[in-house]
Amino acid sequence: MEAGEAKEGEKKREKIVNPVTTQPGSTNATTKPPPPPLNDRKGTLADKKNPMTQLGHAFGNLWSWAKEKSSKLRKREPQNAPKVPAPIPFKVRLDTFKEMLTKAPIIDKKLVIEHAFTYGAPETPGYRSILWKLLLGYLPYKRTRWKELDKQRELYREWVQELITNPYNNKKLKEKKNKAQASTKKDKKMDKSETKTKTIEGQTVEGKVVKDKKDKNEDKLKAEAERLRLESVDVFEDPLTSLSKDPNSRWEQYFQDENLRQEIHKDIMRTYSSFSFFLQRVHTPKVKEGSAEKTQAARDSTTSPSSLIPSKDEIHHDVIQRILFIYAKLNPGVRYVQGMNEILAPIYFTFAQDPNEQFRTQAEADAFFCFSNLMTEIRDRFIRTLDCTSAGIIAAVKDLNDLLAAVDKQLYAHLRKLNIDPRFYAFRWLTLLLSQEFELPDTLRLWDTLFADEKRFEHLTYCCCSMLILYRNRLLEGGFAEGLRMLQDYPPTDLHDILALANKLRNRSKFKVHVSDGQQLVRPIDLDAHLGLNVRRRGRK
């Protein structure tokens, strides 16, 4: 029995190893091994000399060579393709940034710009404040010159005291009254001393004493009349009489400034109103006791322009309002334009959150100068008379429209067919640097890249174009109302997707266009194939 079972097991194994092939119509089964590969066949000398055999070998070798070559070509990067840097861990970036900002006597400008443009500032408090001051040209890259900022901060405090007109605090009248009171006290002391000496002399010359007493009484009456007259002049000017007598009086200037303050105040109260930070009280800087000048300067620096009364309970909205008021007074050609509050608020928020107490207490002055430096580059977009010039907002909108036509002709033609004018949505995007399209944390990260752009705000055009492309599917499927509503109220989007697509559009040579003059230098492209991003995955929400 055991021998029989062993034979049956051997037969089964032979069937598995050598499959049986049965010819149709025959009863005998024969095993046939699989044929060897074409280029590995070992035949006789006659078979090798056969032309068909040699041709088969040649084709096999050619096929293997082509497969190997194609795999190498796929692995090799294109010549013009940018080298994508490997992601740097957060701790390594933070340590590098710390070493660069705290230890180096001269900060490497190129390294700071490259780091900020690619990765942004680390989210650790304090580093974005220093980074923005460097990028906006306020903080010198040489560390030993940082002490020079004290002069500029003092200059800002002087502007606050001079430009904020307070008719209830007339320094000239106060000084005049103080001088009159001091002279009156001096006259009284002199009268007392003269009275004693003349009384002694009066014991010998009687007539002379009477004459001196009359002269003394007349002098006293005149001094008393002058004193009463000076005391009757109040330190507060009458607004009605002062306006009628002098059109350039302090009250006239006060009423003009009040109109400007009301205009700024309306926009300030809507600036990040849901953010609790801007409604919190401002901590006034601490000064040494006994220093009257520093105490007065600290009070003047916390004077609210809306009330012109020194207050320790003002909120951050009041500080932003004062900065915009001082900027408008110093720049009468630009003054205040709606939207400047949206530019200033993120800057002041960043500086006021600095963990360094010295920088935090000077956040108002630092924010003013950084805001002024930023406005020198984008203020032409706020001036209505320059809208149609090459530096105006209309030219910036045209650059964005030309870039979209070069990158995605289908989407460009569809928006044009729907009569969706790019000014309807891009006007706000380009003027306010996309500050109203994203939440404040995303705006801060986006501005890290925009401020680090060597061709300042050219990258903003690529970011706006990326915002259009990422939702091209919804725009192509929708109509006028739906498309315009989505662009004016941009949907929540991952900011990194926008920055990644903007970098691809800008870095690859085949996608570059001269957006400054609007020339179209590239043909429409297949976004899915060339960009490597599934931009059409964003369907209808």
C-alpha cells in the first residue's frame, strides 16, 4: 500500500512540473516544455546561421536596449527644470534663522530673502517681526546700526505732538500766563523790600515818604490790573470768535482734522472686528519715576486722535487710527484712501505681538515707518488720477489678464465670454495684497513671500493667476453670477497649493511671460500634463 501511494504522489508531481498537452483527436498525452526566449535559444550551427534566427536575435537586442534607454531618459531631469529643494525640518529652519538673526554681526541679505521666499518665517513669535523690518528696509542688516532706530522713533513722537491739533491745550497761552504770574510774584517781593527801606527813611523825610507811598500805590494798581487782565484770558480759545477773526486758527485746523479722523474711524472699526486682539487695551510703556519729560512723552504717545485726551485705556484700533492720521498729514498728496487700514493692520499686529518688550513698546513707531516704506511702492494703486498710467491699478489688472491668457487660454476665453471683467475681482486682490481673501494667519504667511520678492510684487500676479486656475473647473461650468460671486468671495483654499502653483508658473521657462508689458510669449498649455497638479479635481462644492 505504501509503495502504491508513493507512485501516485510521484505522478501528481510530474503533472505539476510538466503540464500535459493533448492533441485534439488523439488519446496519447505528451509533455512539451515552454520554448526558450528568442535571444536565448541554443540551436545547431545551421540554426544560428539562419537569417530569420539572426533577425530575431537582432530585434531582441534592440528591444532590450530601447527599454533601458527609455528608463534612463525618464529618470533624467530636463535641462531647464528647476531644482526643487528638499523640505527642511522645522527645527533646522528655526535654528538656522536664530543663528542668522541673533549671532551674525552682518545678516546675509541674500540668504534671508531666499529663506523667506521659499519657507516664510517660522511661526515662533518674534521672528516674523524682525524679518518684515528687514525686508521692508526699516531695520539695517548690520546689527550695530540697530540703535539708530531710536532717533526715528523719537521723530515719530515729535510728529504726533505737532500734527495732532488740540485747541484745549494751547501751549503758547499757557507759557504767557506762567510768565505773567512769575513777574507778578517778583514785583510783590520787590515791593516788600522797598517798603521796609522807605519806612526807615520816612522817619527823617516826611514829604518824601508820602510821595513814595503814592507812587507805590499807583504801581500796585497797575500791576494788579495787568494781573487781572492776564487771568481773565483763559487758556481755551473761543471757537466762534477765533474762527471769525482768524481762518487759520487752531480751531479751524481742528475741525478739518476731525473730518479726516471720522473718515478713518469708519474703516478702522471694520478692520478685523472679529479679532479680539484689536479690541484689547494697549499696554503703555513703563518709564522711570521722577522723569517728567519721559512721562509726558509716554502720555503724548498714547493720545487718542479721536478724543485728543491722554488715555491709558485706548485699544489697538486707536493706535492704527493714529498711524493712518499721521501718515495722511505727512502725505497730503495721497492722504488717506479706503483700504490702507487693511495694509497696516497685519503689520501692526505682527509688531505688537513681539515677545521682545523693547520692540513691542515701540510697535506703533516701527509699524508707521514700515507702512510708509511699503506705501512708497504701492501707493500709485491708491491714487485715482494714476489709475490709467503704467504704474496704476488698471495696468496691474491688465498684466494679470494677459498672464491668464498665456497660461490658460480656455479659462481666459470663458471669462471673457461671460463678460466677467477682471476689474470686478482683481482690483481688490492687487490693491490690498490679497489681505481680504484669506484669514489673518494665511495673510501673514503670504506676505512673507511677497515681501521677499526681489521684483517686488511681481509674484503677486502669479499668485492671483494661480487662484483662478485652481478653481477653473467651477468657473468653466458656472455662469456669470456664480463665477463672479466665487471670485469676489474666494472659497477657503490651502495657501500652500496657491504658492506651489505660483512657483511652478514663475520658475519654469516655458511658462514665463513678460507681465510688465503684457506680451504673450508662450502658447496655451495642458495644465494637468505640464504642471503635475490635478487642478481639475476641485469640483463643484
